[in-house]
Amino acid sequence: MCNLYNITTTQEAVRQWTRTLRDISGNLEPSIDIYPNQPGLVVRNTLDGERELARLLWGLPTPPDRMKGKADYCTTNVRNPQYLHWQQFVSVENRCVVPVTSFAEPSPSPNDKDPETGIQRNYWFARNDDRPLFFFAGFWTRWQGVRKVKDGPGDFEVYAFMTTRPNALIAPLHEKAMPVILTTLEDTETWLTAPWAEARHLQKTAPDDALVIVEKPATQIKFRLEAPAQGSLF
């Protein structure tokens, strides 16, 4: 389950790819790691018909039957959009694309732990060694609830992205799922505009050569991770 990704690109590159006219995201750092329950960029359609670049909180509301405790620590990945809870988000109004240049999966080896934190180090994946822009197929919504008990209830705009079966590159690290990646203008446009009956077919495994490993635990120099949110994957 992908619980960490990086954006190393410009807002202009995202806007040009997605033909976005409105940008309310603020200033984008040159390179930023995105963790669950933190703000991340999305491109979405708005009710007034404009396509918008915005910064939302990573993690959709968890299905009530999966809730544990008073806070909703969010669901970061959606593997089964046919599940009734997710069906409310599959319309064009709630679809978005998430810009990304690389994403991480923890190493399965017990030897690949940071000696100071005890947290697994990561493998990083990108389109190629230059880490060009691509997108995750995502969903977003407005939500009221408790994200953190100490903060109490609040109003949020949140997102998550869809996953699918892993390809041969990802499967040795995560045998259940990989993000649905969009690597062409046509696919991003289809995801943002097509009826669900058509757009749902984009939930497919990426070709084995669509991604490469750009960083391995053995080559990382003191890589720290925050504890991931308790996102569900189903």
C-alpha cells in the first residue's frame, strides 16, 4: 500500500498537462514528500465548470464499519471502487488526478530498517531515472469529522487514489496492490471527464516496463519516515 510519494516538478507543468485554469494551491515546494493526513496537490473539476489545482488532505473518510475509535485516521488507497461506500465518490464531480514524480513501497527485508528509528526503508519508483511527471487516479470529497482527537471536529477537503493489481516490478514488494497510474494526456482527460462506465476501465495494472526503481534501501543515506496513517486497503 503506497503511503508515501514525492512531487518534484512545477505547478506550471501540472497545469499545462491537465489544462487547468484555476490554481488555489499556493506555492509548491521544489521537492516535497507527501504522507497520509498531510496536504497534497490534486487537479479536480469544480461545480462552476472550472478545472482547479488545489491542496487537499490525503485520506478519504473510512467506511463506518471499518472505523476504530473516535478519530478517522483516513483511508489512503481505494482498491474496490464498486464497494458501496466508495460509489458516492466515482462521479466526475468527485474524481481528481494526483500529480506525482515518484512513490515508495517499504522493503520486505527485515534487514532494511533504519537503525535509529526501526522503520523500514523504502524502494522508490518512477517513470524513469529523470522522474518525470505522471498522475494517480484519485477521488476527493468534502468531509466533516474528527481527524485527530486533540484537534476535535473540523471541515476538510480530502482525497485518496485508486489501486489495482501490482505489476511484476511492484509485486515482490507489495503483492496485493499498486497505484493506478496515468501517464498520458488522454488517460488523465478520460479520468476527469468520462462517465464512470468508461473511466473505471483505467483501473488496470501498469505494464511491467512503465516504472523503474530509482532508489533502493542500500543506496539511501539515513532516510527517515514518519509513522504512516492507518489507511485501509480493500
